[in-house]
Amino acid sequence: MKNNDKRIGKFLSLILRHQPEKIGIQLDKNGWVEVSSLLEKIKVYYPQLDQELLEHLVKTNDKQRYAFNDDKTKIRANQGHSVSVALAYEAEKPPEVLYHGTIAAFMKSICKEGLLKMNRHHVHLSQDIETATKVGARRGKPVILFIQSGKMYREGISFFKSKNGVWLTESVPSRYINVT
Ligand code: HQG
């Protein structure tokens, strides 16, 4: 992906997940915004961003972070919000084990409190170790946690899978966490 695409992608994440007010737009209750209004308002920062480039960015985004509605008149982020939106994903049965990448500095607190959602809506879990390793490596030397998601599910805890394959849950109590 070209550098500039990456910059626009980061800005889109900021707008669609955290600060829509930065360009004077509002997300609806499910996190959608009209593409026409997004393109109009984002012009101040990225005048080159048109429907075609936006479609290209959505399609080529490394983590499929954004989605259009069926007729491509609306767009939203698939997950990762800090602003309040109802993404309306259906609860689903997770695999027996999921993974979470973090760093050693957080481990004392994680062992005590479990995994908390911090600024986001959910705790984010990965389906494979490789992805969890990348998530942890954003902050330093990754530590991979093995989450007993099957057990959590059987004990009544809900899981959701975002459109781009990230598993989401409210919190992970420490009794379900194993460290390698
Ligand atoms: C840690 C990126 C201390 C947690 C990634 C993490 C992911 C605790 C940090 C997505 C804790 C929160 C999410 C506790 C959790 N005490 N630290 N009790 N509970 N933590 O960014 O999972 O590029 O909100 O381990 O790829 O790192 O944005 O969550 O280190 O999919 O699409 O608190 O964000 O995707 O950090 O990353 P985050 P995350 P995007």
C-alpha cells in the first residue's frame, strides 16, 4: 500500500472510530456515515479523496478496517471504536482458543484484573497467534496470551466476530487466561 494511502487510512480510522467531530460529521447509531458527507467534509485534509479512491482504500486496507453498505452510499469502521456505536454483530460461538497479544509491562495488571476493554468497546482477540503477535508488537516485545474462549462461552460469556475477523468480548477474567 502506498504511503499516502496509509496516511489517509489512519485518518479515516480516527474519524470513523474516534473523532468524527474533527471534520464536523456525526456517525449514526450503528456507526455509519453518508459517503457524500464524509467526502465533502474530509476535503479540507485530503482534497484528492473521491469515491473511487475511497473504494480503493476500503478494498485494499490490510485489515479490512472499513465497510460500505450495499449501495456504497454509507461507510463505517468494522470495529475498534471508542465513540459509542452499536455495531449490531450477532453473538457467535468462538473457537476453543483465541489469542491476545500484549506486552510484559501490562501483565501484572492483566493477571490481577483480567483483560479489560480499556478505551474501546470490547476486548479484541485474534484467531491465530501470528495476528496476536502483530497486535502485541505495536507496543513492544509481544507476549501472547491463550484465552480459553470455548470455556468462557460454555459458562455464558458472549462473543462477537467483526466483519474483518476480530473476536470481541466484554472482558476476559484472569482465570481464563494462560501465558505460554
Ligand atoms: C492492554 C488494532 C493493563 C491490552 C489491533 C492492550 C487490534 C491491559 C491495551 C485492535 C489490561 C489496549 C485492538 C489490564 C488489557 N491492565 N493492560 N487489565 N487489559 N490491557 O489498542 O488489543 O490497527 O485498545 O493488552 O490490531 O492492543 O486499530 O487493544 O495492549 O486488532 O485496526 O491494554 O487494534 O487494530 O489496547 O488492539 P487497544 P489491542 P487496528
